[in-house]
Amino acid sequence: MTAAKRIPCSDQSLARDDPMYGTASAGSSWLLLELNGAWGPSAFLQSPNCIDPQLGRAIVRRVEKAGMRITAIRKHGRRPDTPRWRWYVAHCGVGDEALHHGEVDDPRDFLELALDGSDGSVTTDPVIAICSHGKHDQCCAVRGRSACRAIAAEYPEFTWECSHLGGDRFAATMLILPEGLCYGRVDSADAAGLVRLYLEGRLDNRFLRGRTSLPHAVQAAQYFARERYGDDRIDALHPLHVERGEHRIQVLLDGEAGPIEVILHEELSEPLLSQCHAKVAGQVRVFTLGSLGETAHQPG
């Protein structure tokens, strides 16, 4: 089947019922930069109408060298006649979340931003970023823009379109900062309702891929613990200890009544196409549950 006639990757993923837990994009700190206009396959390197590619490359190199994730953002709807150059720096560590924001006069100033966010001011408003990067993957264009439209209708001040977040097969994908909550299949949910839950300090385990600052095994362990105990608080089930064995991963989570031990097994899926433009099928990591229960064991 040619790429032009292939079933979209997100439709294939839905048909397979691919598990989303434990798949959040990795990132303890994020830099979001406003780039208005049409994005190429790479927002910073191939969008000459938005930013000079050489400048974009220099910015990306600087940010990635600092161990941060970078993504482009733009407001949903009609593009402004006069571009603005707003930015956000998010730190997503559990218990150490912070979101800074500001604005520069010229995109060249992005190259000089203090990556700790100190050039701007702290904001208590969240950033809701939905991937709508159509030149990267068609599913993000179709599903992402639909989800973004629904959320922006209720929360326009928080809502942004963003460039590639990873996990195209789970489109529409969404990132909530500063906590770094990564959601998938948002267009299949009450998209604005996910934001409403967030503002109440809660989450929807069915659509949560995980928290970007946590290891994938911890993301998966939290999913299984939430499924068992029904705890939907964002500020809950923090990791206490992770230990990898030859065929198992032990994760201890901080439960209300004491530590919760989750034993996971790590497997590989059948070969699949994880993006619409992928040409070679590959296996992806999947976590399965071995056992789960409260334990008196405390990490040493």
C-alpha cells in the first residue's frame, strides 16, 4: 500500500488499540517559541516565512545542548498581520514546577534568552499546547486542529497550536505545562473537559500518556495504579524507587495508605508504522502489568 493510500497512522493505532500509557515525550524542561505562519516539516529548520533557517538551527542547537525540549507555538485561528514573538520556559520536575513567559521584539532575540526563564516573569496560568503540525504528519493536522478548536473555544487564553510533540499515532496529542502532562487521542475525548479537570488538579487516566519529566516505566506504573485505585489527582502517586531486573521492573509509588509496588514487564510490539510518512515498520516498547499491590517495603 503506498503512503498516499495508506490508512492514517492514528486510525491504524485506534484499530490496534495501542496502549498510550508510558509513551509521553521525554522532557524535564521545555522552551516554547512563537512562530506565526506555516511550518515546514521541521518548524525551526524548514519554515523560512517564519524564521531564518540558520537562526532556527542555532536556537535549536543551543536549547538541545542545554538538555531542554523545544517546540514552536502559534495561536489558533487567523494569523496576525503583525507577528509577535512570545515565549515560555517550563520546568516540569515533580514538586518543582514553574512556568515563565515573556516577549521579544525580534526572533534573533530568542538566541539570547536566559534558558532558566529569568528574562521573563512567572505565570500561574497554564499552557495548553496541541500538536497541529500538519507538514510533519497529516493526523496532527486533521485531529490536532479539531481538538485545538474545541479547547480554544472555552480557554482561548491558555490554548496554543504547537509543532511536533512525538507519538503521531496518538493524534491529537496535547501537552499541559508546567506539569508536563502529555495526552493522546484528545479529539476522541471531551477535549475542553480535559483542561477543566486539569484546573481542578485532576486528570483523565484513559487519555494520559504520562508526565514528561518521569521515566516511561514510572508513567506506566502510575497508569496501572490509577486504574486500580481510581486516584485521579495530578499531585499523587509520586515515584519512590525504581529498580530494573533482567525481566522485570519494580516501581514503588507513594500511595495514600503507604507505598504501592508495581511490577512491570517490558515487551516489544508487533512491527507497526508509527507515523504516516514512515516507510519501514518497527517495534515499539510496551509495558505490561505483572503485579500491583500495597507493600510495607520502603526504598533503602
